[in-house]
Amino acid sequence: MACFYKPRVLGARVGQTLRIKNADNFLHNVHALSTVNPSFNFGQPTADPGKPIEPLKAAETFRVKCDVHTWMSAWVVSLEHPFFAASGEDGTFSIPNLPPGEYTLIATAGDGKLNT
């Protein structure tokens, strides 16, 4: 039984359409706890190559959970710019094409909390 979201934290752009896939051959429920973006809550009874959801409307960090498997949880961080990255297993990351300048780095942990 796999029962986990991958990736655990997903960066996405405002206006982007997400596609929710299920690689397992058993029931999952995908439930977004968004407040600004369109929420969704639907079942995926078997393996599913992908169900598109409405495009993201605004910058927001929100949790996605499975109502069937309570330990399944992930976070979506929607941003209005393309300058974000997810870290690798070793903690490294890169943000390509970042214009020169001074920036404040904001990190989102697997629990959705922001750290600057």
C-alpha cells in the first residue's frame, strides 16, 4: 500500500492547472483545504492517469489531504512568479533565471509553515 502524496510540497504558478493522479489500485479521496483558490474534494476509486482541477486563481499555501487515509497530506504553494524550487533529498536547490538582486528567501516545510 503506497498511500502518500508525491511531491509532499508542490510549487505552482497562479493560472496553472494541476492534474491529480492516482497510481494505486484502491480508493483515495483528494480534498483541498484552500481558502482563496477553488477547493476540490473528489474520490479516485482506482488508478487514474490524471484529473485536471480548476486553474489556481491567487497566491496561497494550502493543504491537500486524503479523507480515506488520514496520514496522507501534502501542501500546494501557489505563487504569482516563476522563482521557486523544491529541494532535493540532500536539501540542495536552485532557482534558475533569477535576475540579479537582493532577495528574502521564504521556505515552506512539509507541514506548510513558512520560514524566512
